Amino acid sequence: MKYIIAIIKPHKLDEVKKALEAVEVNLMTVSNVLGQGRQKGRTEIYRGAKESGGLLKKVKLEIGVNEYFVEPTIRGITEAAFTGEIGDGKIFVLDLQDVVRIGTGERGGKAIN
Amino acid sequence: MSSGNTAWVLVCAALVFIMTPGVAFFYGGMARRKNVLSILTQCFAIICLVSLQWVLFGYSLSFGPDTGYGIIGGLDWFGLRGVGQEPSAIYASTIPHLAFMIFQAMFAIITPALMVGAFAGRMKFSALVIFTLLWTTFVYDPIAHWVWGAGGWLGGIGALDFAGGIVVHVSSGISALVVAILIGKRVGYVKQAFAPHNLPITFLGGALLWIGWFGFNAGSALEAGGLAANAFVTTNTAAAAAGMAWAFMEWKMDGAPTVLGIVSGVVAGLVAITPACGFVSALSSIPIGLIAGIICYLAVARLKPLLGYDDALDVFGVHGIGGIWGTLATGIFAAVAINSGGADGLLLGNAKLLLIQVVYLIVCIVYALVVTWILYKVVDALVGMRVDKESELIGLDLTQHNESAYTVLE
């Protein structure tokens, strides 16, 4: 089992969701996050005062999957979130020790989806 | 007594009232999220405090029978003694004296509320309460008496201020600058620019201000007639010109027109037309607004960083500079043809009016500056003006009021 964390551009969320649903990955947790990479933040100007280096708005997806779904998930996110410009984001893949479904008490691979 | 005039002035009083919550939203949206409630609380507290002060003795000091030399009214009308349902013998002879009194009360209320933006995010609430009561008594009430009170010495020399360009906007703008300088910069300013936390709220505040300003300016005619209509039209026109002027300045200088810019420009135009609205034509209100939008933008975006003071939400840049320009503009564009009780201005060949307006400005600026400085020192010695650094970093909402505007969890 793997725990996949993906940081993507906010306006790409819909496409990524559709791409994941197409490979039957339906469970995910999504949050609004702020961050900065090599491109730095976008400059905002308020009454002539520049606020540069502000953090960029991103969307974070967290998905737990069985081994079989790891590559389709990565492929789905990569293809849908790609623009080719700087700041497309990153995918982190972590080993996942265990999963518990609170409703039934099921564990591991059975609990994951 | 006229029921039409009475209805008009009472409605206008309610319109002017809505401007103070409007100011609260206008500033609240520009503040950081940890300070938004402190702005709202301060504005409502000012409404409550000045309402009481006004009824008890503020109205009497401002409009009560002069005590001699045109400096201040007496306490003859303490607790509204003699201020009743019949018209006053001196002011607005066609409406109940109480209607005139409550209309004026709303002006006294909004003036200290305008200053809140300058020291946003760093003044103790206890200090604000004491400072507000002292300031409205020792700065607002005398200046209102000089200009609008019967026997007031500035009204006597022929200075024109239709709806309070100086009494409200220059007095608050200059005093706000004094407080901003004395209380010091916010932690992190200038290195860090502080982004507004909710610009739609600022927009809402700006819209409420624009609506309320029709009552502020057109109501100052004190009757439902042609002069009120003139003030209404010049008010709207100047605001429109200034909103576009500010937005275009930004577009050219900073790359894009912004909602904060167009709202700020509108407010700057409303400030500038305030002293002039009942003395100038609709056509004259266009240059008044355009120039207000341009110079207030320059004051806020260029002059402030150059001088380095932290007038957090630009009370001086918008109300101080806009009010000064409007007072001078009255001396330039005024026409007897618009208001027989006024005077011709510079463009109609009368340079004397502009000179009077300059004297009027200098006197009020110096008075507001000196007295605000003294009052600041007094309150600072009594309770301390500024919160400690840790409270400032945590935010005034939590440290002064034990609440926060937005919960993260349900």
C-alpha cells in the first residue's frame, strides 16, 4: 500500500479528479494549501504597495491506494495536472503501514477502498 | 415647520448613520484577519460613546449659544435642555430642533471612526475609549462650532464648508496622521506589506459609504429642495470621476486597475466634494473628482512610502489630502449662481474666497495637530496607547476582545 500526496495547481483539480475516477481511484482527501517552489509567489499590489514573494495557492490531494493502483494514480495525476509551465507541482509516494475503516474495523488492503 | 423637510433630514440622518458601519467594513476588509473584529468593535464603540457624549454635552458645545469670541458653545443645552420638537430659533428653521441635532450627531460620530484606520492593529481598546471621548470633545466640538455654530468665528470670516470637508475629513485625516506617527509602525512594516484580508467586505463598506454620502452631503442643505438636488448630483459625479481616475492611475503606474483602487478613488472623490457640493455645479464636480483621485492615489502609493509613516489604512492619504483639496477646490469652483448663500470662487474672478479657504485650512490643521498631540500624550500617560508586541503579533481580536472572526473548525 502506498500513500500518495500530490501538490497541484488549483485550477487543475477538476481534470485530475476526472482522470483518477477514470482509473477507478475514487477516494481522496483534498485541501487548500499555500506553498512556494522555484518560481516563488506571484506579486500582489495593494494601493501601490507591492507584496512580493507571497506564497502561492495550491491544492493538495492525499490518496491511499493498493499497489495495483499506484502507477495508474501517478499517471492520471501527471497527465491531468501537466501544463509544461513552471509550478505544475509534485507527487510524493510514501509507504503506508496500515489502514483502518472506522465503520467496520476492517484493516489493511480491504479497508483502503 | 415643514413635514417634507423634516422627513428628508431624518432620512438623511439615518443615511449618515450607515456610513460608520460602512467605514467599519471598508477598513475591516483591509485589515488582517486577526484584527478585523477590533476594527468593527472600535467603530460600534465610537457610535455608542459619541452618541451619549453628543446628547449630554457635545451638541451644546458645538451648537449651543456662543460663549464669546466664537470659540466654543456654552453648556446651556446640556442634556438637550431646550432642544425639543419645535424648530430652533437659529438653525434649520423648518424642522424640529431635535431633527437638526440628531443629523449633526451622525457627523460627530463618523469623524473619530474615520481615524480608526490609521492606527489599525496596535491600539489598546481602553486607550481608544478614552481618546475618542477626549478627541470628540476637544477637537471635533470646537471646530464644528467655529464653522457651523451660530457666532462661530470661522463661519464669520466667510469660510465655506457645505458638509464638513474640514470639520469631518481634514480634522480626522490630520489627527489620524498624528496618532499614526506617535503610536509607531506596525511590527514588520515597511519590510512586509500587509495584504487586505477580505476585499469584498471593503467593497461592501465602500458601497455603504457612497449611499450614506448622499445623506451626508444632500442632507446638509437641511431642506428638501433644489440645493439638496445639486449636492446629490455633484456628490455622485465627483465620486464617479475620482473612482475612474484612481483606477487609471494604478493601471498606468502599477500595471492593473484593482477593486481596492476603484473603491478608494470613489471615497477620495466623496471626501473632496464634501465641502464643495452645495456651492459648485455638476460640471465643476468632474475636475474636483478627477484631481482627487489622482492626488490621493499619489499620496497613498508614493508619498507615504517616501516619508515612511505607517498610516495603516490611509486615513490621511484619503481623508486628509482629499479634504484639503476639496476645501481649496471650493475656493476655486464656487459660484453664487448655485448657492446664493455662498460666494464666487477663483474661476469667477474672486481670489479672496480661496484665500479665506487657505486660512481656514491652516487654522484647523494646526489646531487638530496640536490638540491631538496633547491628547495622545495624556491618554498614553494614563493607560498606554499601544498594545505590547506579543499582543500585536497575536492580533487585537484575540488579545483585546477574546474572540476571532473566522473559525477554522466548526
